[in-house]
Amino acid sequence: MIDTVAARERLEARLQALTSKLTEIDEDLKEHGAEADFEERATEIAGDEVLEGLGLQGQREATQIKAALQRIEDGRYGICVQCGEEIPEKRLELLPHTPLCTDCMADR
């Protein structure tokens, strides 16, 4: 049986860490200005693209975590949103925010 209390704690801790990291990324992106020379600005732009990618990835994960927390609230946590079958506990241990069982994920 899935321990939803432990799952909620893990998800909330990860969401808090992600939120903190996303704030840092946002602040870093705002700091880069036009005062740098051409070479420095080119390096900053490349770094900004990496930060933006990390930010988008973090936002997607945060959205998935919020959805998983909602499934806990609704009593649907651990049930595949696609096929309705139970998600294996080992999968939830590795990816506590996953909405899909192994079979449905493989079909994607």
C-alpha cells in the first residue's frame, strides 16, 4: 500500500526546492544587463539560454508535482491517469510525481 503521507512530504520538499531554484534562476536572468562588451554579452546569452532551459524544465516538474499533490487530495494518487491501473510502488518511489504506469509511459 502506498504511503501517501510520505509521498506528500517528498513531493512538498521537492516543490519547495524547485521553487527556490526557479527563483534563483529568475534573479540570475534579470541581473544580466547590456553593460557588458560584445564577447561578455555573447557568453551571458549562451548562459541565459541554459538557465531558461533549466527554468522551463523546473516549471514542468513543479506542475507535475502540484498535480500529484492534487491526486493525493482526491484519493487518486498511485492510479494511472491514462489506464486507471495501479502504478507500481517502485515507480512511485523513483518518480513520486508520475501520472502514468510503466506500460502507459512506454506507449508514449
